[in-house]
Amino acid sequence: MTIETALEALRSLPGARLTKTRAARQAHGENETHFPPAPPHAVVFPETTGDVSEILKICNTHGCPVTAFGAGTSLEGHHLPVRGGISLDTSRMNRVLRINTEDMDATVQPGVTREDLNTRLRATGLFFPVDPGANATLGGMAATRASGTTAVRYGTMRENVLALEAVLADGRIVRTGTRARKSSAGYDLTRLLVGSEGTLAILTELTVRLQGQPEAISAATCRFPSVEDAVNTVITTIQSGLPMARIELVDEMMVRGFNLHQGSDLPEAPHLFLEFHGSEAGVAEQAESFGSLARDFGAAGFRWTTHSEDRSALWRMRHQAHLATRALNPSRRVLSTDVCVPISRLAEAVKTAQTDSRALGLTCTIVGHVGDGNFHCGVLIDPGDPDETSRADTFSDKLAKLALNLGGTVTGEHGIGLGKRKYMHAEHGDAVAIMRMLKSALDPSGILNPGKLLPDAD
């Protein structure tokens, strides 16, 4: 039994929709950041849960690796078929199955993107709040436990997925969770699969929480004398209980990238981008309170807006941080990494990251969902320059170890994927052995996304 025999068997499935074209294989083996290409042997396009089940039965029998593919926007190489086999593309499983307005939830197939869902929700007065920036698929967002700019108020995918349908490695179809808002019935398999990065099962259906669209929204930018002042403003804001919908840090290098990429005119200084949701009176009061608090830390240059066009432009700029980082040197690629620390240690972590990157002679941007202690570093590298790549790896390693020493995690959002497997023991210790037991129980042949998340056994 081999990968080739699996492909022959897959071709015999009714409507198998399997392709081995070079273009399809290349498209499914590329990534947004610095990992080398890893094309699969073939790409399959299931349309139903039954399709996924039959595909996995064959692949499990033949020992053929299966790597799920959503929109291909992950930053840690989750979707790269590093051990070959098939790329299971869920883009045709893109139906919104049910919208339950009274219960404020929706059930979707995994190929539905967050923008697709919110477009469908416009007339209902509801929206799906998790916003990682990229127009990722909801299946991919659940698999990587994504979050984003609104997590400080609405939470991550962990809090916003109520129930799942999934297919196990042997083709069994299981359902986890219900539409009820809480349960004490058995192990929480939904939370086990959310964040499992495609290593335990293929997600084929999700039921997600929805939120009511706020009556009023106000957004703003302001600049600070230093990163420490900006971060200390965030810490004080969170500790004061001010209800932020978004509060994002961008450092001076990131601002330079925005100005180059989008022609903006922000002064090259650390900024906070922020947003308030609520009633007209509540939003105005929150904005006034924040302004007073931020001025105590030297904030200046406030730009407030309630116009949807201006707000959309602001967050569009923030969401293009990856491209804006590349604009600083278009000949380079971006090594993108993130960590998350307790909010009280955030200023120390961000300042140390800046200092370390400069000491290593690296061009590095910093952006952060700092309301929950999470920030991202984009380091420009030439993959063909061993010295620069080594320095970037040294920086990433120092940052991960710093986060752990401060009581944090090596990734608050991107996930483990390929790039951070080596830190799993440092963060989880003996619990890694338990994770391996779970993997072996659900995928004894090891066909699901091999080479990801868990470090290789010694």
C-alpha cells in the first residue's frame, strides 16, 4: 500500500474530483511566509461530509497522508503537505447551512469564509465577530484556534464554536457539542478539535456563535512617545475595565511599512488603533474616558471617526500588516511569529523584542492584539542568506523563550504548525506525551497532517 495506490483508488470514487496538475499542486504547496514549498502528490475537492469520509477510508487503508486546506492563509505552515500525499481542499464545502437568528448561531460548512458569513448576516442584525485579518475559512480558523483584533471583547474561536461535525482518520463521522450555550455532558471534544490543526480529524461542519451588531461604533488612532507608553496605556485601560472592542499596537517600523504600502501619512511613532462598540452615549463616554487616560501617557494626534468608510480603511490597513512589512524591502520574505504574555508583562516583552531584533541587525515590525497580551513580529529575511536566516531564527528563539519565562505561551494565535514544534516540551512538559496518546488513539496510522504540531518522538 502506497501513496500511488491510494491515488488510484481515489480516482475510482464517484465524482472524486482529484487532480495532479502541476498548477494545483504548486498552489497547495505554497505559503504566506518563509517556509519552503511543499506540493502534495495530488489535490482532492470534496463537496460533502460523505466525500470526506470515503476519501479518508481509502487514505487510511493505504497509509496516504492527508493535509486539510482552507484558504492557505496560515502563517506557520499548517496546510503544507510536508510528507506528500493529498491536499484535501474544502473550498467547495462552502454552504451556510442554517442561520438561527433567535438563538444567535449559525451552522456552516468548513469552506465558508468569515466574510462570506458576515455578508449573509447583514440583513439579520447579527455578525460573526472573530476577525484574524485574512479572509480565512471558518474550518481553518477553528482548526488553528484563530482569534484576531476583536478577541479582547468577543473571544477567540475556542469561545465561539459551539458544535462540530468531524471525520476521523478511519472515515468515522462524529458530532461534538450542541447548540446549547453550556453543557456538563462528557469530555469536551469540541474544544479538543478546535486548535488541533488538522492532526486529529477533518472538520466538515461548524456551529458558531453570533453577536448583535452594535448600535454605534467609534474608532481612533493616536500616537505615543514610546512603545512603553503605548503598552502601559493598554494595561491601564484593561485594568480599569473600559470595554474595548479592539485595541491594537503598531510600532514605528510598522507605521513606516503602512506609509510605504498604502500611502498613509501617519507619523513614524508607536500608535494604538482602537474601536468601541455600544450605544451612542456609551461609545462617546468610553472614547472620552480612553482619551483622558491615554493623555496621561503622552498620547497625541487623536483621529476619531464614526464613519464606516473611515473605520473600514483603518482596519484594512491594519489587516495588511504582512504586506506592509514586505513593503519595507520587497526583495525579502517575512518570518512571522507571535507570542502571548500576561498583560502585566506586555511592555517588557515588546520592548525586549525591539531591542533584540535591532541588536541582531534585523528589520522587524511589531503589531499586536495587545488587549489580550498577544503581539506579532514580522522579520524580513532573505531565505538564500544563511547568516540573515540564522539571525532571524535566533530572534524567534529568544522571543519564544522570553514569553515562556514571563509566564506566557510561544503562540497566542498563529498556532504551532511547522515552526514551533520544538517548543512544545518547554511549554507543556510531560503533557506532550498525553497529546501523543490522543493522536495515536484518533489517528493510529498517523495520516492526518503528519509533521505538524507535535515534535517527533525521540
